[in-house]
Amino acid sequence: MPLRLLLAGAAAFAMAACSRHIDGPRPALTTTVNEADPLRTPATVCNAQGDPAQGWIIHLIGDRFSPLPTGTLGKSAGLLMPFVMLSGPEQFQVPDAAVFFLDKTRLPVFLPTRDSSAGGPAPRALIPGSYDVSVTNPNGRSAQLAAGLAVVPPPTIKSVQGQFLAAPSSAAVCNDQAQALVVTGSGFRASAPPTFSFLDAGGSVALTLPPAWVSVDSATVISASLPPGAFAPAQASGTGTQYTAQVTNPEGCKAPYGTDPRGLGVTDVKVFTQCRFQPEIRNNPDSFEFQVTGVQNGSATFLYTWQNSGPRATVDQSSSLAGGSVTLTIKDAAGNLVYSNSLGQNGTFLTAVGSPGAWTIQLDFVNASGTFNFRAQKSG
């Protein structure tokens, strides 16, 4: 049942039976509960976002909360609610219109935020910190709960960066590979880890990462470890499907929010079906050919066993290296190095003399971009 209906029903019941149940005793205040995070007490509340009309709903839990009926003999009957005061980095009295009565053990209050007035005259972002909470019945008797409420700022996201070097860009997720994502921003807490989700173009949650995949490294850094196939096959594509990374703290505030900056590398990533480039290989006795095109910022190592019946090989290199490095090394059947060169060097080269048999060809790509071709053939 909506909170407003519960409150209205409870208030009406209290007015009808006030003479027997509301006698103005001294209240007791034992804890506070945030509706958005009910398992964490005392409550932590965000000083931004929240419901546009209600802000964040905090329940004061205790006993003997006693509103005072007013105007019972006239046509404007009502209730004078207990006064709720927050004392900490600043003093704040919760507006009367934001204090409600469920029963003698529970007072819901609407707290304003940067984005919601919550019954007050204007939106208000409480200064972050620890607050004592006091409740005063209309008869003047009161109760206080030291450190009864923690106010925190909302999270923010400044960048989302992938850590797989073979990805097309740093704002990419390679669904065929295990990789890490690093989120930088603010307002992250290891004591209250956030929920990490990806939103599709329509704003719906496409994927929420299990808590075991997410780590709060500091107040400004979150890291997430994604295994291969973290996204369903239909959620990735060859050209990259764009998603927005969203971080939601337990007390309810999220990033990005409203007019926060967005875009690739800021809050958005593209999810690719695969990122590891696949070279074309022709591995025949006494002749080996390698070709790969369109590599972008690729890092990988490739190993091949090639049968060479001769003591040497000629190596023809024809590549276009636009960035990074690619190193070709060849070892003979005895494991001795007979050739090492950058694929950025074009031309025909000759290996050193080695033992015939099963030779090893190795290519090391480090942040490489470009198109790469070479051919090794038996010589001598």
C-alpha cells in the first residue's frame, strides 16, 4: 500500500482514538531506517536525488511517539506532529509537513535533497557527515539518538576505461575475453559497495554485475572484473553495442544522474562480440605465410611450429605499422634464435644457419595498429 495512504489511515485512526492511546509520554528513539537501504542501521542518506516530491524517506524507530490532536471541536481537525531535529555539521529541523505518524513506534520523515524540497520551502543538500537525531513530542518531552543519521554525497563517474589492450579503444568491452573495467569518480565507499549495471540505449538495465565482480578500491576508484561471455551474445556486436555504466550506492543515489556528463569513455562503453584479432595463416612444409589486417591497439602473442627442412630461411616482410610494435622471432629445431626483427621493417631478410626440423615462429604485438604480412621460406 502506498505510504501516503498508510499515513493517512494511521493518522485518522489516531485522531479517532487519541483519548485512549496518545497521552503525551516521553518518546524513545532506538534507530533510523532508510527505505532505500533497510538492512543498514542507523540510516545513511544521500543529500541528492531521491523522489522529486518526497526526497528520501527515513523512518525513526522507537516508542511513545505522540502527535497532539488539534481542532477536534471544529471543522479543521488535525494533528500536531512531533518535532524532528538533525544536529551535526549543520542544524536542520525537518519541516512539519515532512513528518508523518504511522504508530507510536514509527515516524516516517521526508528529507530534502539537492533535487527535492520534500515538503520544505526549497530543495536542500544537507552537509555530509554524522548527525544526532532528536524527536520532541508536542508536550515538550524528547529523545535523542547520537550519530543516528549519516549524510553522504552522491556518487559521480568521470571515466570508464577497459583494461584489455587488444580492444578497439579504451572505452570497449571485449565479450570474448576476460578483462577489467576501471571506473574513476567520487563518492564510492568500500563499507557500502555499489551496484554496477549497464543500461541500454532505452535506459533499461541490460546487465547487473554480481557483487563478487566489483571492488571499491578507494573513494574515487571502482574496478570490475568481467569474465568471457559476461554479456549475452545478442547484447554484443561486431561493431560494438553501446551501454551506459551506472553505479548505484545502497542508499539510493546513482551516477550518472540528470545532466551529468555522458559519452564514450566518460560513462559509456561499447561491447564487442570479439576483440582478439585473428590472423590468416598458411603453414606448409618449407613455406609459412602470416597476414592480419585492421589491427587497432592490439596486444597478443602468437606461436607456431613450422617444418623447415633447410638450414636457413628467407623472410619477406611487407607491413604497415601505424603504432605500437610487432616483433617476429624465429628459432630453429634446437631452440636457438636464428632471426629477430620488427615487422615495421619491410624487405627480404635471411635467417642465421640453424638445425632443420620443427622451427618455432613467434610474434609479439604490443599496442600495435596496422596491417602486417610476412612469409618465411626454406633457404639453402
